[in-house]
Amino acid sequence: MPALATQFNGVSVVTRANVYFDGGVVSYTVLLPDGQRKTLGLIRPGSYHFKTDAAERMEIVDGACRVAIDGAGGESAHGPDSHFEVPAKSGFRIDVDGGLCQYVCSFLC
């Protein structure tokens, strides 16, 4: 697996933040030159449930979280340089017990 990118060059950024759960989760959309769309964000302590339209790959940049994918049974722990994938038309619960969890979300086609 390739290493997690530490920066993206030559991108466009949508300046309006994506704010969920009264600011518990905040991200910004990044548009890459090849047409890929990603979001870069942070998650404050709490438990949050998201639905997905497209398949997603969530890469944890910093901090820690626990994740339960809808219908998969159980949960998994994730820290820096780890990732998890969520199928399209699905969802997941993400729990952050303390500190901030920073992530990069890639939308898979």
C-alpha cells in the first residue's frame, strides 16, 4: 500500500467547510487535477454516524478512532497511517474517545 500523502500539489480547494454534527466533524473538499475529489477533515471526540453514496476510503492522518461499518459486524480501531473502506450506499459509525482525529477521505469510483 502506498504511503499516505502528506500534501497535495496543484489542487483547488472549496472554501466553504463541510460542517456536520454541530461542528463535531469539519472537512474541506479538495479537487485534484485528474478529477479526483477528496475531503480533508477533523473529528472531535464523540460518536457520529455517516451514510455513504459513493464508496469511500478513509485514511487516518493523526489521532485515533474506532469504526463500525454498517452490516459488517464488530468494530475496528484505527490510528495514524491506517485506513478503512466503506462501500457505496452504506454507512459507518466513527467514535473518537479523546483529542482530534484527522483524516483524508477519498471517494472511490
